[in-house]
Amino acid sequence: MKTFGRIFNFCVYVLLYAPLLIMVFFSFNESKSTSVFTGFSLKWYQELFSKSDIIESLSNTLILAVLSSLIATVLGTVAAVGLYKMRSKFLYTTMNTVTNIPMMNPDIVTGVSLMLLFVFAGRLLGLSEYLSFTTLLISHVTFNLPYVILNVLPKLRQTDEHLYEAALDLGCTPIKSFFKVVFPAITPGIISGALMAFTLSLDDFVISYYTTGADFQTLPLKIFAMTKKTVKPDMYALSTLIFVTILVLLIVINIVQERSERKAKGEIR
């Protein structure tokens, strides 16, 4: 049974990662062929970065990801503290369930519902454009918030409340006690939530497709527009860069979480 299980797992990993590895491999191909490797070359990466529209889309994506992750991290941390301080079990369960809805919803449902909300609000306010960078930013913050809360809340449960109370007894204000005692303890969760929010924002397509304006295009939307025509090898290079970026971020998230768990168990002094 163990041998069968290993073979099954191997087949699953091959199906998952073989297409990605093939894409990475042919992004360094000298020719446009996707079946014959004629030689190692970086010309598709050079051609990729010579296109101003792609660089602009990349810049837009990074700006959006940084801003949305920062806002979501601040709001998510405050929300997690608020949830943690709730004394009513019913209210806590209700709010926690409502918070998790954006994670459970299909992206297309979230995207369409947000689009309808922005169009409705835009008509009420008499705006000339209903969708813009602002609506896109609000959308990304919305679906990033639950992931930040999900990372911060367990760290709050692991903190010792007596340390916070001791800081108050020693003359610290509630805000100062929080930043001196609680904040350092939940910092790994905040970092993990911020990195996860950045990754999700960087990778999002469906929600962005429904909530962005005509004057702002992210990299996933640009890639989608490129697939409507003949796919060129520079798109393999672009996809490879995205894949490597997300892979590195996920590795960092896992390292931070592992170190945090080991520290909580007393393995790191």
C-alpha cells in the first residue's frame, strides 16, 4: 500500500508541475518552437522587458498588490484584535463566519457582486466612471482581509493575556501595552498575512476583470488579452517570472510560519 501511495502521489505531482516545468524550459528556447529545443537563449526575456505596455501592467500590478496588502494587513490586524476581544460566543461565531464568507465564495460570485455594488454606488453618486483603480483596490482589500485575520487570530490566542495586564499595572496605556507586548507576539502572523495578501493580489484575475476600469490594467488581465491572439514565447517568460515570484513568496510564508510554530513550542530561544 505504501508503494502504491507513493506512485499515486508521484503521478499527481507530475500532472500538477509538469506543465509549469515545460513552460519554464521553453521560455529559454532560442526559437519559437514548443516541441524542439534549439538552444539556450534569454532573448524572450529581453523582448518581454522591451515592451512598454507589459512593463506598465507589471508596475500597475505591483502598486496594487503593495497597497492592497498594506491596507488589508492594517485592517485585518485591527479586526482580528476586535474578534479576539469579543466576550459573546454567539457574536464571535457569527462575525467569524461572516469574515470567512469571501474565502468560501467563488471568485466569479465575489467579482460580479462587487461590480454591481460599485455600479449602483456610482449611479447614486453621479460618477462619470463607475469602475476605476479605487474600486479595484477596494475589491482586493476585501478578498485579502479574511486571510490576514486567519493568520493573526491564532497568534492572538497564543499570547499570554497576563503579560498585557502586567503592562497595564506597570503604568502603560492600553495602546502602549499592545505595541510593547501583544504586537511583537503576533508579528509573525501579521507578516504571513501580509505576504499571503500580496501573493493573492498579485495573482488575481477574475475579481480584477469585473472591478477594474478601462484606464488600469494589471498583469493577469494583460496576459488574458495576449492569449486571445497567437501565444508568443515572451508570454512563457512572463508566466515564468510570475510563477517564480509566487513560489518564492510561498516559501517565505512557510518559513515564517514554521519558525513561529517552533518558537511557540519553545524550540527557538
